[in-house]
Amino acid sequence: MADDGIELNFAVPSAGAIRQVAPKKGGRWTDRVKAKREVRDTFRSLKSAGNTSATTSAPVPSAAPAPVFTPVSAPVVPKARPAPFAAPAPAPVSRPPPPRPTYVAPPPRPTSSNAIAGPSRPAPTPRNVSTPATSSKPRQSVDHAPRQSLPRQEVGFSAAEAAKPKAPGIISSLFTSDPLPAAPKATAPTAPVGAPSNAPLGDTSTFEGLGLDKMLIRHMANKMHVDKPTAIQRSCLPFMLSSPLDPDATIDEGTPLRDVLLQAQTGSGKTLAYLLPIVQTLLPLSRLSYIDRSIGTLAIILAPTRELAQQISKVVEQLCSMSFAQEDEDDRPFTRWLVSGLLTGGSTRTHEKARLRKGVPILVSTPGRLLDHLQNTASFQCAKTMFLVLDEADRLMDLGFEETIQGIIRALEGRRRNEINVEKEMDEEGGGAMRWGFWGRGRMNVLCSATVDAKVEKLSGAALKDPVLFRAEKEQVPDVKGKEKKKDEAVVAAMEEAQAVVIPQAAEDKFTPPSQLSQKYIVTPTKLRLVALVALLRSLVAAAAKQGPTARGTKVIVFLSSTDSVDFHWKLLGGVKMGDEPNEPEPDEEEEGAESADEIGEDGVPIKKKMAKKPKSKSAETDLISLTSSLFPKTTLHRLHGSLPLRTRLASLNAFASASAQPSILFATSVASRGLDLPLVRAVVQYDLPTEGGANEYVHRVGRTARAGKGGEAWAFVGPSETEWVPWVEGKMGAAEGKGGVRLGQVGVEDVLRKGFGGKGYEFEGRATDVQLSFERWVLEGDQNAALARKAFSSFIRAYSTHPIEEKKYFHIKTIHLGHLAKSFALREAPGALSVVTKAPKERVTSSATNNKKRKRIAAGSDGEDDEGEEEVTKGGKEATARNETERRMYEAVRKQGRMVRSGGKMGAFAGNNNKPAAANGAGSEFHVFNTGELEKMVAGKRK
Ligand SMILES: Nc1ncnc2c1ncn2[C@@H]1O[C@H](COP(=O)(O)OP(=O)(O)OP(=O)(O)O)[C@@H](O)[C@H]1O
């Protein structure tokens, strides 16, 4: 494919003085480039002498004598770096674009000469041949100048800039004359969205009507702007608020205490749905003079990740800070002992122990850390725990916390039994009756999840007693197992009111995103991915700027498949310079003006400071929390993944979530897909589609926007070979043929580029090329940058290969053009071999199940270890570079295959061989890539 040069078509007089120069074939590429330059120079001199005229604006009449078209292909070495783009001046997407220029086909060149040729690059495809004089159609004018020169006022050429030495061998080629994948007319570019499905209810439901305390209602309305319940809140509150745990209630001894399972869409208010009953139940205790923090922990909320635990803890704090101004007749004063505490392994154990000794009535924790304290902290008073909430239950199961949770439940029950015995003894002696009346009724376990799948059902079977399932849906769910519903008189009224059922999830129930979410996808040729991402982000950010200076900053989350990829894209976009400035130097000095996570408050809130210039250590680099980019004016860039130190993770998240007026973009792995509630997130971009978790993960990710009834956009980058994934994911979300349901609307990649880079006609192509060149220059300018790009590339391939077997038909690594993929990592060609990036110090970590789970949790940003613990796991082991679970599993699959081959073992076919089950030889397993270690061969450029 001869797509790596500037294309200029010239019309010349039939008796012109120009000889047709055949492009040089064969030989070294430098010779060919030289030859092309000579041709170009010849044209230029002729042009300036008036011997020929460029047809950049005038169409050539079809009746004109047959012109001689001479293709000129030269490596595009940019004349100068374009200046930072102004906010894009989008060309209206709806208007049909001007006709595409017609190109002349140069003779095919040998593949080896191709600057971006990857090992599996297909044979060059001749360009569309224009139909010169014989054509019946008038020939289009060729307006392809932008590749050479962008308008000066926009790109800021300067003489000095033009004279700068250019990085050697930077060659970029993004566009050919082949049309870009366009959105079919039938698909509306913006899929219609429905009425908000997770918004506060607009009907007559009120918190008061559901039985909520007036003080809480007032506080929520005044301080949290929450005044109407959402569907899930309306569903569960009557039942949960009238539970036998209410200390003020006179409960019949025989009234059973039933556990609760909450299921509702993302962003539908599940957190308040379980927190309000907890706070309201404990509130009356604040009037009992003999109760203070020394009572210990009364409610525990478990969350799978530290970020989520911190977020829940903040909501508890908000609720507990309510004003105690009383309106009722009961004038017993409230004491403010109801406080929350956070255990995530972020602070030292000693510090956490001290806080537990003091007493933490409402405790939010990650599971590993809680079990650790249950086992090792004698002063941890938790025998009277009345609530245990397992938030994001499906994620807790995904991360392998089942055993830990069972350990926690056993420990809590053991302590409760002991405490009851002690209290009973005291009671017999006449001193304890008042003290154990309320908590002795039992503990309500609450399991909370947006999806109820087999894993959640398993956990609910193990952790919940006689559970009641509350869902936000209005209609009753059929009893799939045909079991008779239990007719418990005490709860039946509340259940009817709440439309609650006690059956597991029906198979046909789909996990759907909020209906007001607008979901779109872009079919993007692999080599255009990076520039298309930039274009999309630019238009999202520009849309925010249009809202005016008073509007609070728009936030965009970009999901990537690996930590390496997050680091690479964050540093690339933050490091590349588009104007006169040189790219960021190799980082031996700290970037001035970059924000650091050095000083973080106890709750993880960063105490912001600008870093002075100082020698940059590795830790200083991982401490950076935000960068800026000339590609996105006034926008801060953040990153989040499980391999960052905890303080950096929390600081990055807080900085991203802060209500600053500036837009911000977060590059994240799936660690950000669950539970995070960032109200200003306007768009979610899935640059890499989920490799694990399938359609559910897709829905969780898009659920970071369009929360609590607000609008939002979800964008998915889909490769040309992955388009069948779209109907598949739609089907998983309930779209049935001809019946509507959840649909994704396609937007043409050209529209995205045009909108993001602006300009007239095909100018966007030139601008995109300039951006790509700047990226490639950034990669070439430093070893560290190049290493980052290579690692990100390899991690992408590893992650891509771990798509579950069910999805392999949409995501097979064989279908990806590695040379083009390299381009999307600003590399000129695919890195040599996977072994380069998997090279690591001597193996120190075994691949035992325990360590696998541990790594999975660490990759997910969960707990169980303090920061030192993380280091220990991530730096040891041959899988050291495989820093997320997907990468690690891929690595293991590849290594397994490698072992088989080295020991002469015969690899089975894709679905296993005849003698052994597929799983036995790695074939046909979820992580099977190719037989006979083909992945390595392919990456090394040896694919047949
Ligand atoms: N009744 C309400 N009225 C208005 N806003 C609400 C209400 N209840 C909750 N919210 C807000 O809705 C947002 C989403 O709530 P929450 O984080 O609890 O959602 P969720 O159901 O847990 O979502 P996910 O499944 O993604 O974790 C929060 O910002 C919360 O403050």
C-alpha cells in the first residue's frame, strides 16, 4: 500500500516539457526516498517557473488532453510542528463532506520499502486509479495540500521551526484513497435515548412516605440535593426501615430478621438505599446517654476497591454530619458519636488499630484488610455489628474474595455469640439487659449489585439468610424455579409495597445501562485509532468549553486494557508538544507545574502543591497525578490503575473528580469501571473494549456516566474486524431483532476526525497526520518513551488475546494488522518479540492460586496488602510486567504453550486434540491464543 507519501497531482500541458519519471523500485529505501525528492524538486522548480500548474483548485475538464499524472511519494517529514490547535472548529457532521480527491495509482512498491510494514503486512494495494481524459465523470480537483501545509494562522509555522533539524526517519502515513468506514445511513449517528431510568422518581413518592426520619430528609435536601427517592430506594426503604433492628420499635420476639439483596442499574442510588436504613436505625442510639464510640462497630460496609471504599466513606460522613436540630417532642439531646471510619490498607496497621480501639461505629473497608484486623486486632470491637453490607457483590466475587468474606462472617458470628453469652451472664447478675436488647436481635446482611449472576447467587447463598431481593423494576419478576414464595406475614405488606421477590435472577433478565445514555461506536481502522481518539477527546472537551466559563468542568473517562497502555497514553498526550516547544525532555528533572500526590490527607484527599524542579526519582514519577496537553486546551489529564501507589491512585481520582471548572480526562483500566460515582462525567470512551467481564463489564463502564437521571455519552472504538461485536453486545443488553431495545449508533470515523481536527475539506487528514508525526517524534526522542510505547503495544496484544472464548470470533489477534497497530502506539513498526517485554528478574513469585488472586486484586486496585505488600508482589516474578490480571493470564497461557513446544509436546488444535481434553494442553481454553506459540512468532514478524 503506497500510502506513505504526499500525494500531489499535477495537470500539465499535453506537450509539456515534463518527462514522466517512473518511481524507483527496489534498492535501499533511502535511495528511493532520494529519487522521489528529486522528482518533487523538479516539479517545484517547474511550477515556480510557470511551466506547469497545480490543479489544487481547478477541476480538469474531461475534454482536456490526457494529462500526465506523476505520483510523488516522499516520506512526510514535517516542515514544522504545528502550533497547539485552537479549540476545534468542527465542520458540521451532518453536511455531506466534499468529494474525496482522486488519486493516481503509483506502481506498487516492494513491501520491504514500506515505512510501516509490519511482519504481517498485506501485499500493497494499488490506489484507486483515477480516470483521466477518458473518464465520463469530470475529474475532481485534488485538494490535498494540507498534508504539506496547514493554514499558517492555525499551525503557527515559523522560519526557525522550519529550519529545525528533524528527527531521523519519521514517516507517517494514515490516509489512503480508500474510503474510511462510514456510518450506514440506517443507523442514526446518535441513537435515540429514552427517559431517564435511574432518576429520582417524579411521582408522588416521598422519603417521608417511605418512613425516613425528618432530620435525615431535611439534611439530604439541604446538603445533598436529594429530595425524591429513586426506584430502588422506594422499593427497599419501607422494608429495611421497619426491620426488627429498630431500637425504638417494639418487636415481637418471633419476628424474623431477613437479609436483603439489592439490584438496580448503575447510578440508581443503591448506596443511599442501604446507608439510609443504617443511619436511621442507629440514630436513636445517639440519644442514649450510655452509648458512645466505645460500643465499637455497629455497621460494616465492604467494597472491592480502595477507591470505592473511600467514596462510600465520604457519603457516610455526609449523612452523619447532619444537624441535630430537633422538631419533635422528644427533647433528649443527641450526642455526636456516630462517625465513620475507613480501612483500606492505606495507613499503617498501628494507626488503624488505634482508630479501631477508639471505636468506629460505621466502618467502610476492603475485605482483606477487615479480615486482617478481625484476626489480629484484639481491641477491634465488632461483636454488636448489626449491619454487614457487601457492595458491588459481583466484583467482590470476581476478585476472589469469597473465602475472605466467609472468614469475616464466621469471625463476626463467633464474636457475637461470645458477646451474647457475656451479656446474658451480666443480665443474670442484673446489669446487662439494657445493653444488648437492640443489637441482640441479629445482624442484617445486605448484598448489593447491579448484576445478579451465578456468582452473586452463590455469594448470596453463603452470606444471606432468607433474603429478600429488591429490584428497581416495576414489574414482578416471574418465579423461574416455580418455588412458592415464602409468605412471611411480617414482611409481606412491605414486600408487596416494594414489589420485592425472593427468587434468583431470571435468565432472560438483562443488565442494561440507563436508558437516557446515548451509546455510540466508531469503526476505526487500526492505524487511525490514536488520532481518532485525540479527535474524539478534542470534540468532547470543546463541547464542554462551549458551555461557557461558568459551567463546571466536563470529565471524560477513557478505558484501556492494560496499565502499560494507560501509562503510555497519559504520558504521550501529556508529553507531546504541538507548537514551538520541544517535546518534554527525558524525565531526569521533574516537570514544573505538574501536580504531585506527595501530600495526601488521611482520607486520600490531596493537599495540592506544585512540584519544584528537582531530580526525578522513580517514585516522583509515579507520584505525578496530572498533566496538561497542548492538544486539549485547559484540560488536565489523569490516570488510574492498580499498579500505582495507593496515595497516587486516590489523589488522581480526587483531582479528576474535583469540581474544577476545567475539563479533565482520566485514562484508566477497568479499576474505574465499578461503583465510582463521579457526577460530572459526561462521556465514557472505551478505546479498548473489555477483555474480561463481557457485556456486563461494558455496561458497568458506561455506567460511570448518565448517573441519577443525568445525561451522558458512551463511545466504543470498534475495529473493522470486530463489528459483529456490536449486535452481540446489544443482544446481551436486551436488544432483540426487530424489537428495539438497547442499541448503539454508529458514527463515521471521518466525521469524528473532521469534528476533532476541524478545517475545510480534507484538511483534517493533514492535521491528523501532523499529530501522528508529533507522536512518532515523541516516541523516537527518548529511550524511555520508546520503551513505554513498546510495552504498551505488547500489553495490548496480550490483553487482546485473553478475550473469552465466546468472544474470540470478534476479537482474534490474527485479524489485527500489527504494523497498523504499531502506528496506533506511535511506533513505526511492531516491536520485535514478546520476550523483550516479558524479560524480568528471576522468578520469585509462584503462580499459586493464592498469589493469582492477590495479583488480581492488586491489579484491580483492591486491598489485602499495604503499599509495601504491593511492591513485593509486583516487582518479583517473571510475570512482573504482566501487571494486570488479563496480562498475567495471557502470559501464563503463552508460557504454557511455549513449555509444550520446548519439551516436544504436541499442541492441540484450537479446540483441543483427540487424545487430551482441550484444557489439558492449553488449547481451547479461555486463554488459548494459537497453537505452537504462534503469538510470539507473529509478534516477532514470522507469521506465515
Ligand atoms: N434520591 C436521589 N436523588 C438524587 N440523587 C440521588 C438519589 N440517590 C442517589 N443519588 C445520587 O446518585 C448518584 C449515584 O448513586 P450511587 O453511587 O449510589 O449509584 P449506584 O446505584 O451505587 O451505582 P453503581 O452500580 O454504578 O455503583 C450519586 O451521586 C448519588 O448522590
